[in-house]
Amino acid sequence: CRGAPSAALRALLQAALLLGSVELQRPAEPFTVLAAAALVILLLEPLAVLDPGFQLSFAGMIGLIAWRRPIAGLLPRRVPRYVRDGIAAGVAASALTTPVAALHFGQAAWIGIPASLVAVPVLSAAIASLLLALLLAALTGATTGIHAFAADTALRLLDAIAEAAARVPAGHGYIAAS
């Protein structure tokens, strides 16, 4: 586990805990799962709490868990659901990651919110393609090239969206901390 990025380890632990709760047929409260993941990481590496990646990852997840649904509920129903979810997720995560980023890096990006509007449906397509390919592989022992191609294309597009957002020059997609 040493050397693994905090966000990756958090996600792995959360997924394992959620799968465990499904297997045991027990409900999994999101904050409890997140706290358990934090506890495991901090038991393995107590100084991880000082790492900006750890702080950003957990702050973003806390924002998503606490505020995504309430924010989405405030948005007009005539706006497509994926747009409402993208805006809500971006605002919810940014609300808590922005101060952490400003503290550590002297600036905070707002570009993630519009980028997530494009990325969320692409990520959904990638996940659906991957799940379909895995399901077909489990049932038939083989996958079709079209599913692998669709997943690969969606993941490449997602990567391009992230790269485009990262290339936004300072001053255009960022707020300087004073």
C-alpha cells in the first residue's frame, strides 16, 4: 500500500467495503465506509493526513456524499438529469476541495465543474461498456471487439477532457488565493 496515491487507495477500500456489505447483505452508510477507508489508510501511514492528495480526495468525497443530491434537487427539473448531476457533483466536490487546493497550491480551479458536465456522460458510457464486456466474458468466456473498442474510446475521450481542462491557463480557469 505504500506509495499508492491516497485517492486510489481510498477508492479501492471503499469499493471493497461496499462489496463486502453487499455480500453480507448489510446496508453501507456512505460516511461510515469513507471513515473506515480513512482509518485503514491512517493506520498504515499516519502522516498521510498531511498529504494534499489525501485531503483533497476525502474532502471531495465528503462534499459528494453530503451535498450532491441536495444541490441537484435545487436545479430546475427541465435541465437533463445528467447535467443536473454533473453540476451538483462539481459544485459539491469543489465546495470542499477548493479551500484545500488554495491552502496547498495558492490557487483553486473552477474549471472542474464545466469539465464534469462533459466527463460524466462519457464516464457513464465507459463504465457501461466495460460492465457489458465483463458480463459477456463471464457468460460466454469471450468479449466482442466492439465493447472493448467502445470502452477504450470512451476512456480516451475522458482522458482528453481531463487534459483539456488541465491546459486551461492560470487566470482563466483558476482563482488565486491571497
